[in-house]
Amino acid sequence: MNPDEKVIYLTFDDGPIPEVTPWVVGLLDKYNVKATFFMVGDNIRKHPDIYQLVIDAGHRIGNHTYNHIRGFEYWSDNYLANADKANELMHTNLFRPPHGHMRWVQYLVLKHYYKIVMWDVVTRDYSTKLRGPQVLANVMRYTRNGSIITFHDSLKSWDNGNLQYALPRSIEFLLEEGYEFGVL
């Protein structure tokens, strides 16, 4: 993204999850922030109302495969079919590979159909080895103009309390630093 613009991009991976995603959407609404949610197709199938909540709130959706699979662990045909199956539910032109892993052939095919979006700040909010203040420190230390910041609207980041601690404080910090929030 443009390093000359004081704009950052919040992204959320792995939802929609009924215990987490509505809270995230509500918090973003409180701060009038829009984000991009890279969603797992099977979670959309299980929770279509939560998917619709994100859409209705004006956020952007990206494909995160149907079963949150790592590209290195699957034959390319199977991986690409899994991404296609997810996109039947969400109809997006954005794709983020789970864990950032995919084979070269998978990338070459997917880039013809999607804008592949990675990140430069992964908060590690899902980690059981980090606590909320450490997740927040990752955002504060590594964010710069044009950063794509990845949080997770997942039970892992929720159950350990990291998301609840770090996300509101990160938004407040970024606003205080004068950042605008863009959408991919």
C-alpha cells in the first residue's frame, strides 16, 4: 500500500463466528471504522446471519478458503476447488491464503481471479504464548503508513482474551497517531 499516505487497513481472518464477529462489528461501528473480513466458507454456511451482519455494516469480504486449509498440504486442484467452493458463497475478488501458505501453482492460478492480500502486521492475537498487552505492542511497534494489520475473529483470539484487550486499544492508538482506516 502507499507508504506516503497515513492510512492503515484492518483485516480479520477466520470468521464469521457468532461468539466473536458481532462484537468486532459493534466495536468497529463504535469507532466508525470499516475493515476487511477474510472469511472461511464453511463458517459462512454455518452462520449466514453473521455473514450478513458484516455485509450490512458495510465491511468488505475476502475469501479465506472453504475449510481454512494450508496450500502446502493439498494438491493444487483440491486447494483451488476449496477456494472456489468458498467463493460460491461470498462472490469476492479478494483472497488471503490461510497461514499465508500456498504453492506457486496455486498462486499463479488464483492471481488471475483475485487480488491476493497478505499483511505486514500480524498481531498474533490467536497465540496462547502472548497476552493482550503483547498483542497491542505488536500493533504499536510495527504499524506504519500503508500497513495491513491482521486480527482474527476466531475463538482462539477470543478465548484467550487477546482480541478484547488489544483491538479497542489498537484502534484508539491508531486514531491518536492520526491514521485513517482504509478498506481493501
